[in-house]
Amino acid sequence: MPSVRPTLLRIAQIEAGEKRGGFGPVDLSEIVARLGDAYAAVAEDNGRTLRADVQPGLVVQGDRDLLTQLLANLIENAIHHKPPGTAIVLTASTGAAGPICVVADNGLGIPEEMHGKVLERFVRMDRSRSAPGNGLGLALAAAVADLHCASLALDDNRPGLRVALAFPPRTGGAAQPLRLSARSAAGAAGMRARRAESRSFASPARRRR
């Protein structure tokens, strides 16, 4: 199982905005195409299929490494937590406001009432408890999306799950805030509450110094 402490620290740093200083133009199309090629073999080895459909020339303002980690987490989630025979489709295209990346599958979906919960730390579906992981992959993905002012929305793919990462338009080279969907907002609200609790817990220690 992946180590929990480094992942929690990474999530905390992202939520604090410490990674925003490294933002710059990122070729989103190149990242998605590269991940599609890399994970196609992994999916096949695990009895699934993965197909990528990428529109060229999609550029966003952000951190290349974090966006790569975000998308890799979504793909790995689809590979490792869905039954053999599942077909996974990875797409990148121009959305209504800005670029949008989608990881969709026709495997087992997630109940609608859990769409916001699974973006929180340590939340795992009962059927996923025997699979590798620590319940932090989607929490990390949500933190990275929030850092980039992007929405991360889970929907029923009928059958399966559809996870959409929607970026705001680039205006003057900077990302503009994008209104989160209700499901993504639920996950973001949980993260803000945890940050507030952390600051409240830490403040007495700072006063004693």
C-alpha cells in the first residue's frame, strides 16, 4: 500500500496553494496522449481496455507534474477498481468554457449520494477495500483540481462512471475561477472545512512559542 504520510503532506501543500508558484502554460493534449499510451498496456494486463481520443493544441495554465498526477490517479482508479472486461475511454477536448478531460468507463458505477464523499480523504467503496490504495487518490485529484480553479465532477455513465475535469478559460494567461458543480462543490467544501480545523488546531501552539 502506498505510504499515507507523504500523500497527506502533498495534499496539505496543494490545499495551501504552495504549488501555485510553479504555474505556467501546460500542453494538456500532450499529457493526456502520453498517459493514454502508457496506461493502455497496463489496462490490457489487468483485463481492461483503454482508448484515448485527444484533441490537439489544448493548453492550460498550471503545474505540469500535478496535472499529470491528477489524470494518472483518475485512470488508475478506473483500471484497478472496476471489473475485468471494463472499457475505459479517456478524452480531452474543448468544453463550454475551457478544456475538459474525461475518464469514462462502463464498469460498476458509484451511487449518486457517494459522488461527493469519494473525493474526501480515506473514503473507499466497500468493493474497493481489497484493491491496492489508501483512499487518498481521488482526494489528491480534487485538491489539484481546486488549485487550478477547475471542477472535478462525477456522474453516472449509464453504465459505469464518468469523471470530468473542466478547466476555466485562460484569460491573460491566468486561470479564472470556475463555478463548481454541486458534487464537486461538496468535496471542495469538505476540504475547506478540514483546512479551517487544521488552522484552529495549530494556532494555540503558535501562541505558546
